[in-house]
Amino acid sequence: MEQTQKKRHRAEQGQKTTLVGIAVNLGLVIVKGLAGWLGNSYALIADALESATDMITSAFVWLGLRAAARKPDENHPYGHGKAEPLAAIVVSFALVGAAILIGVQSLQNIQQPHELPAPYTLAVLAGVVLVKEVLFRRIAAVGAETGSSAVKADAWHHRADAITSLTAFVGISIALIGGPGYESADDWAALLASCIIFYNAYHIFRPSFGEIMDESPPGNWREEIEALALTVEGVQNVEKCFVRKTGFEYFVDLHLRVSGDLTVREGHEIAHRVKASIKEARPAVYDVLIHVEPD
């Protein structure tokens, strides 16, 4: 019951920060879109498109977190945690789509002469960078606290937005300082931003895909769990130790070697103490499946 409440609390934290991000992005889409259109800046319009994808993907993250927080049922005895990395993968695909769209449009604009961006677009971009960086730090902190790959992905999406805004700021600055003949600096900045967005998409996709494939989680999980098991009296050796992450929780499979002279009840008690020791030291562990081998 206590673990279920903790999981629900972590999911609610993630959902709240995600909804805040959606609200902020809605305002930024309007501000950046209007400023880019009136100020002749495609880099700013591209930035607005990136914020629009942020809203859509954040909605998927919110849905994924809600699904992941549901209790295990007859059809899902291990819970619904896989919905959470699936949401992160959706975010990565959306980022790839946005990167391709921005990159293609940037190349087209580079080949077509256009007016210099308006100076006031720099002030808009400076404000956007500040807002997005603050949002990234807040959501990343929640992602680290909850261990949620979807929340971390959402945070990196905001960081990507801050980076695209920064590159747009540099591009527009070059165009304004250089004057006529430097109009395309704004478009080159948008093209660079698309490459950065594509990189961030991979940065989000890789760990989420690993989680879907039951890849061993990063860090020294295996070493710590083996050390904890060996501190329990009666455990002679740890033959196998597998750890996988599902949503907000971790599942552990252990093969322990104990004395062959022990009774079944004694071996069971040793396994129970090992399980209790691991779950106490690592509260994120939802369950420990232990197989006892006789020496």
C-alpha cells in the first residue's frame, strides 16, 4: 500500500509539472509566432513550431504518466509502467518530425531573399530563453526525484526549445549587425537549431528504448544489490542478479547460493530477509524474486 501511494505521488508530481509546461508553451507559441511573423524572422517562427510540438508531446507524457500510475490488474500483473517510456519515445519521434520540418523550411528560405528581422525579436527571444531554462530546471528536478524517463524527456524538450531560441538570437543578431546581405543568418540559425533538436531526440529515445527492452538500468544497481544480499547471514554467494526498470519502479531477480544442509523453511527465511534488506535500502524496488540454490 505504501509503495502504491509513493508511486501515485511521483506520478502526480510529473503530471503537475507537465501541465505547467503545456500552459507555458501555449503562451510562448502565441508570442513567438506573432513576433516571428510581424518581425520577418523564420528562426522565431521555427521556434514557435518547436513550442507547438512541445505542447503535443507533453500531452502524451501526461497521458503516459496517468497510465503508468494505474495499479496492476489481472491482465497487467507487473503494472502499467511501460506506458511511461512509451510516452518518452513519442516525444522523441515528435522532435524528429519538428527537426525535419524546420530544416527543410530553413533550406528553402536560405535560397530566397527576404527582409532583415526586426530588432525587437531579440528581446522576445531573450525572454523565451530565460523562461525555458527555468522550466527545464524545474521539470528536470522532478524527473530526477521520481526517476521518470518521460518527465526527463519532457524536461529535455524544454531545454531543446531554449537552445533553439538561443541559436535564433545569435542568427538574428548577426543579420542585424551585418545588415543587407546577411539576411540568411536567421535561416542558418534555424537550420542549426533543427540539428540540435534532432540530437536531443536521440538523447531522449535511447534510454527510453532501453527501458522498453528491459535493459539494465544505468548506475551500480547490480553491485549494490549483490552487496546487500551478501550482508544477510546464510547467503554464501550471489550467482545471478538481474535488474530492470518499469515506469517508476524496479524489479530484481536474484539467484542465491546457501548451505545445502538448510531446510526449505530456513532457506525461505533467508530469502525473505534478503528481499526486506533490498527494499529497505532501495525504496524504488517494487519486488524481488529470489531463487535459492543449495551449495
